[in-house]
Amino acid sequence: MWKLTCLALLLAALAYDYPRWLDRILIDPYPPPSPAKSAILITGTSSGLGRAASFYLANNGFTVLGTVRNEKDADELSNAWTEEAAKSQATGAIVPIEMDVTSDESVTAAQVSIYSLLKVRGLNLAAIVNNAGVGVQGPVLSRSGSASSYEWSFQVNVFGVVRVTQAFLPLMKQNGEGRLITVGSVAGVLCQENGAPYTATKHALEGMSDTWRRELSRSNLSVSLIQPGFIASNMCDSERCDISGLPKFSEAVLHAVSDEYPKTRYAVADVVVMPAWLAVWVDSILPDRVADWVIDQEIWVNWNKKNFLCQVRPEEGNPVTAKFVPIKNITNLNLLSSVVEAASKANDYTVFENEVILTLIRHKWETYVKS
């Protein structure tokens, strides 16, 4: 058995690593942009992945045009970067840009502002990083799994990417070079129960990215998709996510922006207890039922080891939001039921967390607690 396991892991490693040498045979190198003369547009830089990537690129000499939703977020980003730049003595810069990816008018206004800024500063738009997104999830028969949840998820995660790409890709095409980078997720290939509104959008990004890559292959424009696993951000609580994933994600963005042979896909950080790239491989190679079983077991083994279950916390605008806490604080199903009952009164997508917990634990509660 161990020989088969070793062989499977070897094949997985070879499959994951092949683009690094095969690309050099099949394609010409993409010209790396000069950081001092290049601007990188990153959407969703208020926090999390977008914030980390914008700081990382600016610390590597690029001018980052970081989009945020409002003036408050713009000021906060500007102040945070001022402090960071003083510490790191960065040669790059971050310019906050107010833009709502769900609004045609907002994207058009940002387009005018950015085109003017690039001209004044003598910069080329070297890359677009479509990062802005929301993590809408919920069981199929829940309120958070309703059609309106899907509509909002697609409005931000998919249509927002289309708006931004159509607004700014022509400039890179006019320049004759550039990088189009979209932040997807391992959820684009690895499905997890109760996550359909989010997973559906990430599957859409997989298809869009592949199609755009083939469309633009003769235009000297590279197209890459970054597939984060569970990385600590606003969409993933740090107690159950890979905090080390933030620098891994930022490194992947820099590679996609500046390497002569950018990868078509970057699977970064961990999915539960597996590296993201291995989780993607497992789900794509194994038969569906086997993959379902493997993913289910990995999730429960990991949560049991970490001794986490759920908790309720107040948040601005939300009566309750579920997270994870030590299981010793949850003594019986009555307490769990009270969590769900309270959450049902919250008019917010975060209700799904409580419904997910109830769905997962009802049939496993007895053995889970006794173990």
C-alpha cells in the first residue's frame, strides 16, 4: 500500500511541476515589466489578500493602483502604506482608487482617473489583478442559498471581473504586453458542501480564465489564475485558516506579474490539512465518490485535532456571526440550537455558518463529542 501511495504522490508532484519546463518549449517568454515604469491594478485592497499583495508589489518597486470601495478605506490604505513604506524603505508606491466593481458607472469613473494618472506619471499598466470578491455560501434549502445570494455572489465575483477586465485590458493590448491575473480559489475545482453560491462563481472564473488565455495567446498578454486555499483573510477566519498563506499568495502574484514564464495556475496555501495543489489534484483525478469521502474525512480529522467547533460573535450590522471556538464551550445540542435560532434572525449572508454547523454536526454529534 505504501508503494502505491508513494507512486501517487510522485505522479502528483510531476503533474504539478510540469509547466515549469514544458512552458519553455511551447511558448516564447513574456517580457518582464520594469517596476519603476510599471503600474499594477489590484482590486479589493482594503484588507486580506489584496492588501498583502499590494504591499508586497510596492515593496518590490511597483506602483500599485489599489481599489477600495469608499473614501474611508482609501484613507486607511494610504495611512497603512505610509507606515509600511517608512519601515521597509520601499521604492514603490500605492495609490488608492475608489471603485465599486458591481457598478458600471464606478468602473468607468475609475477608468478615466487611472488613464489620466498613468499619463501624468509616465507609467505603463503592466498587470490587472482581479482580486475583489465575496464569500457568499449556504445550504441549498437555506435562505443564504437563495437565488438572491447567487446573484450577489456572481455580481461581485464574476461580473465584477468582467467589468474591470473590459475597462482596462484594452490599454495593455494597446501597449502590446501585459498580465491578466484573476484570483479564483481551490473552490473552483474542489467543491465543499454548503458552498455552492461561492463555488459556482469560482468555477466560472476557471472557465473564463482558460478561455481568455487562449484568446489572448497571440497578443503577448499572459493570463493566470491564482487558486488560494484557506488563507486568513476577511473571508476566512485566522483560527481555521493558513496565516502563512498571505506571503505565499503575494509571492504568487509577483511571479505572475514579473516572471518570463508565468504559470497558468497557482494553487497556494493549504486546504484543511492538504496543500492546495494536492487537494486540486485529488479532486480532479480520483472518482467523485472517493474524492467526496477523502475531503470529508480530512475536514473532520483536522477540526477534531484543532478542537474547534463554533461560536457566536457580534459584528457591526449583524446580530450574530458564527465562527469556531473550543468544543468544550459547546456542552449540548440545546446550546447549538440556540445559536442557530439566534442566527436565523440575522438578515445577513453570514447566517450560513450556523446552518452549515447544524447540517454537519446533527448526524455526527454523538460520536464527535464522545471521542
